[in-house]
Amino acid sequence: MSSATLPLYPSCVDHSSKETLVILDGGLGTTLEQTFGLDISNTALWSAKAAIEHPEVIVAAHLAFLRAGARIILTSTYQCALSTFQTAGYADADAYAIMAACVRLAAEARLRFRDEQSRPDAPGPDNPAAKIVLSLGPFGAGLVPAQEFDGFYPPPFGPRGYTPGGSNCNAFGGDAAGQAAEEAATAALARFHFERLCVFADDEATWAGLDFIAFETVPLVREIRAIRRAMAALEARRGVGRKPWWISFVFPEGQFPESVGDGERAKIPVRSVVAAALQTDGRLEHLPCPSALGINCTAMDAIPRVLAEMEAAVLEFRAPEQDRPWLVIYPNGGDVYDPVSQTWVVQDKRSVWAEQLTELVAETQSRGVWAGVVAGGCCRTGPEDIALLSKLHRR
């Protein structure tokens, strides 16, 4: 990797070893609804609403995943941004406090878990070490309806916003005017991500409580590049400690959401997605690369083909003698989300979720492309799914 890249975990010699697998938690927001009975789907703040109204439930949800075997937990900040809080009627000062509180709640859960593990009669594995990851959704996560699966962003972040029944588009034209608009949109997205990162980085205690940063469910190549710009700007600031970080992409129905051009039906290939994250030449030369690449909130049966194309691209952009990125893979539970009605269409696939993911991880490790694998769940996966995944991993 580039010298500007931090490893997610120390390098591992045996890429096929089970020791290079770390268990991630499951879908926090849907767990708050399904397991703890909260109603958070009708708010722009999603799980952050629970951090305001039911902080002990957030701690309990994190604890449930840790007790299930997760060794990485994501904060309840996925949809947190100043603009999202403004839409929900909160002042900026309140937003700062709530975003910091989300990190503290994860830290409190980890502390309680460590205390449990120190008791002689404590159940579960002996290793209580856990990492806290700052969960940051894409710009589209704060739009109504949410746009992480389509990427229909309004100007200046994209060509035009989503219109029900309208002619929706997420890509600019290939002419000079389109290229200029693409650059302006990338710059606007970089400012969005940088300003949001600064909310956390400017609070010393909050920043110190984080181990990794995760940019999740990213649906656009321009946003991948924008995130790298934002991380470069953040790392250039004095006094801000560097953190390992990942970008995870979303592939609804096995395809990246972005079209190849204005009015085009063809989708951006997986190779171009990986290139946007890992290339270190041209205009991307001075930008840091993520410590890991991921796939999240994607159906299990769509992942093998996407993963094969990602691996081919990683081998292309990362020579064998270079450190490889980690893979973070956290598919959804099989149910399908309708962003317009904000409801889930239940699919009868949940019973084999952990078995399928365990098999997929084993096959992935055997190929030795990645420095290691982080595996867990996204929407509609709960502590019981992570417990089974952890149990199968320990066999």
C-alpha cells in the first residue's frame, strides 16, 4: 500500500488462517427495532434518535453483539451530519453533543463487556478486546427518501435529486461541461465528509475513543474519491491522530448503482469502483488509500461475483510485494428495504445466512488476496446471527 495508508490490523503472514478473520456486529438500527422494540425508521436520524431518547438501549444493543462474539462494533452515527440534525430540528450545538454521545455509548458498552469478561464465571471467549468504529453513511443517507442504494443526489452533489416517477440520473455527461460538473460535485461531497469528520476529530475525548472509521454503503465513484480527499484534509490537520479506515460499497441486485453516463443504463464496473479507492496515480496520487475495502447491505447471493471482480482489481492495483487491504464483508439479512415506503419486504433466507457467510469467508481466505477479513452483518441481522457466525468461525 501507499505509505499514507494505515493497516487495519498488523500484517498477517498466513492469509488463509482463521486468525485473520475478525467478527463484526450486525445491523444496529434494525436490531433496535426488531430486538428492542424501538420505532426509529420514521426519523432522519435513524439509530441516533435512540441515542437521544433511549441511550441505555443503545448500550444494551452494543453489548448484545459483543456477547454474541463481535469484536468490532459500529457507532450509532450512520446518518449523523449537521444537515441531518438541522432537518430534524436540532441546533448545531445539540448535534455536536449527540454525535459525541453516540461514541461514548459504544465505549460504555465495551467497558461493561470487559468487566463481564474479567469475572471468573463469565461466559464466552476469553478475549474481550473490541474495536469501536465510527459509522458514517454516504451523503445520500440523509436524503428523503434515502439515496444510498441509487445515488440520486441534488446539485451541487449530483446532477439532480430523486423525483418520484421522474427521469432520475446519478451521473454527469462525458463532455467538458459534464466533467466540470463532476469535479464540482466531488468537491462538494469532499467538503460534506470533511466537515462531518471534524465534528468528531475536534473533540479530543471522542476522537480518542475511536479505533477505526467506516464510510459505509457508498453508491458513487465520485463519493469514493471525495472521501479520500476528506481523509487527506483531515490527516493534514495538526493534532489529529490518524486512524485506520475503510470504505464499503453497495451493490443492489449485484450492480454498483452509478451509471456510466447521463441517461445511460449500463452501470459502472466493479474495477472502476476499486480503482477509485486504490489508485495512486494522476489526480489521486497524493490521496490516502483506505485500510480496507468492503461490501455491505448487499444480498448474499450477489456477493460472490462482485467479490471475484473486486479481487481481480485489487491484484491489479496492489502488486504482490505490497501490503494488501483487508476485506470487510457484511451482507444484509436477505430482506429487501423499500426506501419510499420505509418498510421491509421479508424474504425466507435468514435461516442459512451465517452458514452461507462462513462458507464465503472460507473460500475468500483460501485465495489469499486480502490481508485479512472482517465479517458481520448489515440490515436485518441481529445478535443471534452474529452468535451463530462466531460459533461457526470457532469450529
